[in-house]
Amino acid sequence: MADLRLTGIHKHYGDVHAVRGVDLAIPDGELAVLVGPSGCGKSTLLRVVAGLEEVTEGTVEIGGRVVNDVRPKDRDIAMVFQNYALYPYMTVFENIAFGLRVRRVPDAELRRRVEEATKLLGISDLLSRLPRQLSGGQRQRVAMGRALVRDARLYLLDEPLSNLDAQLRDEMRTEIKRLHQDVGKTMIYVTHDQVEAMTLADRIVLLNQGRIEQEGRPMELYERPASRFVAGFLGSPQMNFVAGELIEPNGELAVRIGQVTLPLPATRRAVLSALVGRAVVLGLRPEHMTRARGLAAPGVATLAIKVELVEPTGSRVYVNFDLDKASVLAELQPGDVGGPGESLELHVDMRRAVIIDPATERVLH
């Protein structure tokens, strides 16, 4: 096992500045997920760690050793690609064992490693099959097994589930998380899927335009986003953003949105009192709004709405309504709403609301 440290990493492709001054430390044994939209630099950064791309500027350290000038095969890493890259004419056993044969691992040791890896992945009964005889999920397990038998210090996974359907992705997410817990190796996982990032990661590294927008534990980013980008990227359905004004009627801080006033809890005063009278953006997650029943708790505002659209999903129902011409989505319980056109009251948890400076798009904590 090994820790990973990136210091001042830049990567240029001609005039394209793909990675812009990334500093990152991944402790030994951690599963870190690099996530972000297409073109944010996450796969490029992974390839820099692997040695498949040369660093323009900065240092890459694996286990305390600078590896900028070390060839990929000598960095003691294993990589799983989006494309499984299995040899079609080789059996599952030979596909998994291929890298060990190249390194001239003795046959007894080779067989032991393959058997251990395939047992861990639940594919021991597939060793004699060819790739064309496997499902997508089974092929992905074979690709994982080929990496596991390396017994590397660092494992790099580049969008390994993107070719699978939704159900298989869910199953393989669980398998990868269990696998990490079992082997305890340092893993860097790249994805554009924020659900994968939230469910898999010990640490999320959210990239935007080649820079780290924010990094930390999944729930830290979810509950305390640093910027509008982070708040909007993490969460499904996405956070609602509504333009408003910070006011202080009767000595109580509130956000005014058109004719609606939503009081803020007193705990927000220390940060926000100096900004009274300024335009802000209010961020509300759909699950932080509930059907009003009884009196609102301290820090919870009451909002009267008219339902525009109802989207039942079985375990929950999504309700669309207008708030000063902005479309807002609330996540309610089945039975909370009858249908479009209904008027009802919501409780809005302003303790968990996000207040954003529209000029800088940074969250005002």
C-alpha cells in the first residue's frame, strides 16, 4: 500500500491547460473519487499519476517517492480502464494471469493469486470461459481481477462502470466498495457520476475546469458546499437555486424572494448580518422541504405553494412549483399531494439552506 501526494500539478496540451495547479494528498488505504463534468481534467490527472501522461509542472509522489521520471510499469500501480481490454482469444484465467506471466511469476504463485482474486470477485466458476461468453458485469469483474492479482501499492480505476446498464452499475458499485474494504489498498476512482462518488468515496475530489473545487468526506461536501458549483453538482435531484435579497425585518435575518419572506435561523447572523440589503442566491435541496403538519420547528420556515407538476416515483413524489418565476422542486412523501393545481404549505428547513454570493458564486458559511 502507499499514499499519494500531488504538488502543483499542471498539464498542458498545446494551448489547452487541462490541469491547473492541483495539490492533493490521498492517505494510505483510502478510496478517493475524482469526480466532475466532462473535460474537468479528472482522467488526465489519473493518467498523470499512472505515468501515461507526462507532467508539465509539479511533482507526483507515491509512497514518499517522486515518480515523475519513473516509467508506468515501474510505479507499482494497477489500472482498470473504461474499456475492459480483455484478450478475446484467452480464457478468463489467462486474461487475469497475463500480467503475471509477463513478469515471470512462478506458476504456483500465479495460480494462487488468480484463485484468490477470482474467489474475492465471485467469478471462480468462469475461469474456462472466453470473454464473449460473459455478461458486461462479469467482464468488468475479470478486468478488476487482472488488476487485483498485481498486488500493487496503488489502484487506479478510470470510469470502470460507464459501459454497464443502471442495474449492473448499482451491483458493481457495491462490489467495488466491498472489495476495497476487503483488500484495504489505496484506490483512486474516476467518474462523472455524482451518485457513484457519494456512495463509494472515503474522500471526494470535485474538479472543475482543471482545478479542485472542493475535496473532503462525501457528506462534508454535500452539507457544506464551498461554491454554487459544488452545491449544484452533488445531489439528485439537483439543488434548487432562487435569486433573492437578504433583509432584516424586526431584527430577524431573512431571505426575501418576491413577495415571500423566509426567515433564517439566528445561528446565521454572525456570518450574514453584514450583508443585509445585498442580493443573494438561496440554495434549497428538494429533500429539505416537507409537507407542513403542525407548527414549524425553530429555524424552519413555512411556505405556501400552488402545485404545478407532480412526479411520483413510488417511494417519493416530486412536486414542482413556482417561486417568484423560478421553478422549484420539492421531494415529498407519497400521499402528501393530490395533483397539479393543489394549494398546500411546506416546511422549509432554513438551517440547511445554502446562501450564495452571486458575484463570486461562493457559499457564505
